[in-house]
Amino acid sequence: MDWLSYLNPLMQGAWVTIRLALYSTLLGGMFSFLFGIGRLSGSAPCRWASIAMIEIFRGTSLLVQLFWLFFALPVLGQALGLDLRLPPVVAGTLALSLNIGAYGAEVVRGALQAVPHSQHEAAKALDFTPRQILWRISIPQAVPEMMPSFSNLAIQNLKDTALVSLIGLGDLAFQAERVRNFTQDSVGVYTLLLLMYFGMALVLAGLLRLMETRVGRWRARGI
Amino acid sequence: MLFGIEWNTANDWVFAWSILPILLRGLIVTIEATLLGFVVGAALGLVLAALKSVRFRLISWPARVFTEFLRDTPLLVQLFFLYYVLPEYGLVLPAFLTGALALGVQYSAYMSEVYRAGLESITRGQVEAARALDISPLRIFTVVILPQAIPRIIPALGNYLVSIMKDVPVLSVVSILELLNVARIIGDRSFNYMVPLTLVGVLYLILTLVASAGVRYLDEHLPKRGIPLH
């Protein structure tokens, strides 16, 4: 079969997938820190809200979250008199990033808690404010510890982007489905599709490894 | 109406109550797919782990690359591949079996790492000590390594059981009537997506909380120093 003719639509889809993975990973990283720090916060409402978000998005299936945001939220909005209809791109990015954010929050929490307590005491003795302790003492030391887990989550997220094709977003999996319907060449299209996802994951893994070594320099040495 | 059960759309609460029995039918399919996927994954994972630990590079290398490949490609695409490609080679499976197979194939990659980590967590010193006592390699494996590895492997596999459960909704794309698909059909027919989809979320939350508690219980109560196998 003429594999080259598949490449054009598949490349278009791959570009959508790459952008979606990028946005949702970045947004998911932000959610991770938001929920992760929120969970350790001193204020109870903040802590409980974070725990609720983490449990909801870790405890349910990503596809359920995606469908809920895409199909159910507009109905809820209607009941409240709001227009909560999300375009597929927004629903997809939001579901992916909230999901990855909930998993990432546990990573952030674990890494922050792993910073030795003596560091907090030393910082407090030097009259640092809690905010300064968080941003200047805890987080810089915690980030290198988070990196390997974040890398796994980012690759997981890249794979999960395939699910947005189910709400009609034209990503790689969606385009492949179209090409297959058109050509009926399941073997060729799906083999190519698997290899493309594999290739993207390998490139992403390589980039993340570079980032890990860069961030590794922040690690506190020899105390 | 679905599965011969009518629903009542008087208000959201009545509607929720009336579709609950229908959703529970879907839930049963979800649980069945989870268990079957888990069994397939655990078995295939064991094969992959064994192949990867072979000294002979010509066998261990392809196994390693294949594991990486399975881990780095989406379940959805693997499912499509199995669903559309297997029949072309004359292997026609019911959708449910194809779905469970796809779950198993994807998770076998993760599970093979669990086995490897569990086996490698037994310190080399123990193996060397056993060898110094002239215990045969087979007996070292079954009497020294395995009893200590199993309590470390089981909780990790349990976590993947929970993950598999959360991935089952993907199987709805090959028209398996699992929980999410049932909820969508109810939504399509009643024009109310919010109630069924929210119920699915709640059911999932209950299921994963219970399953996670079970895994934690196992983790705490399995004898850390090893299960005597005889």
C-alpha cells in the first residue's frame, strides 16, 4: 500500500497531539503544584479542597472525566443559567491536565515532605517567612526529586491524549481512524500509528532526561 | 429503556435512582473486564519478565524493546490494532475478549517491571549464601527468592488492578457495554448526560477507594519477611 499518502493527514494529527500534550503537561504541572502545596497548606479549607480535587481526579477514569466535562458540564451550566459548553480542545486539555495534576500533586507533596525538617528550622531561625521557606528552600530542593516521576507522568499524558479523539478532536488517533475508514488498510495505518506514538514518546523521554540532568544540579550537595 | 429497565425522568434524583440498576449491569461488565485484563496482564507480564532476564541478548533485547514499545503507545491505539488487525489474520475474537486482551497487553509491560523489581529486591548476599550452602539454583529460587519476592510483588500488582479498572472505559470504543458506555447510551436516549455521567464518576470513586483500601490492607498484612511456601 502507499504509505506515503497517509503521512500528510497523520502529520497534521501528530501536530495537534504534540500541542495538546504540551499544553496539558504544562497546565498539569501547574495543577500539581497548586494541589500538592494546597494539601500541605495550614488553612483547612485550602487543604480539604486540594484533597477533594486529588481524590476525584485520581479516583475516577480519565475518559469519564473527559466525557463529564464535555457532555455533562453544559447540562449543569444550563441548570445554573451559565454557558459552560466547552470546545473539544478546552475540554480535552482541561481533563488531561486535571488528571495529570492530581497524580502530580502526590509527587509534589512527597518531594516537599522529603526535604529534611532541619532545613525548615534553620530557615525559621534565620527569620525567613513561610512563603520564602517554600519558594527558596523547599521547592528548589524538591524539584530534582520530582523530575523522574514527572517524566513518567508526561509520557503517560502523551499516551492519554489519544482519548480526546473520542470527543471529536482531530488528533493523531482521530486522523488515523479517518485514513483507515478511507483506505480500509488497518494493518498499515495502525502499525504506522503505533510507531508514530512510540517515536514521539522516545523523543519526549530523551528531552525529559536532558531536563532531569539540568535540574539535578539544583540538588543540595554534601551538608 | 435499556436492558428492559425503564427510567423515570420526574426529577434528577428519581432519574438517578431509576437508572442505578442499569448502571450496575455496566459495572459488572467493567469488573469482569478488569479481572480478565488483570489475569492476562499478570501472565503475559511474567513471560516478558522471564524473557528479559534471559542472559542471551538476542532474546532479552527484543523483549526489552517490546516492553518499552507497549508502555509508550496508547491503550486506545493498541485496542484498535488488535480489534481491526487480528481478524485480518483470521483470528476473530468477541469484542469483550479483544478488549480484555488489549488491557492485558498494555499492562503486561508494567507488570513485567513489577516482577523484575520484586525479584531484584532480594539482596545478592542471600543468593550467595545459599549457593555457598550448596543449595541448587531451582531451590534457591523457590525457597529463598520467591517467598520474599511475593509479598513485595502483590501490592504493586494490586495498584495496577486499580489502574486497569480506570482504563476499562476505553473499551467502550469497540462497543463493549461497560459502565461508561451504558451511561452514554442512557444520556443519548434521555437527553440528560449530567446524571448518568456523574453517577459513573461516583461509582468509580467508590470502587477505587475500596480497591485502594484493599491494596493497602494487603500491603500492611502480608508477612514482610516472606511467605513460607511449604
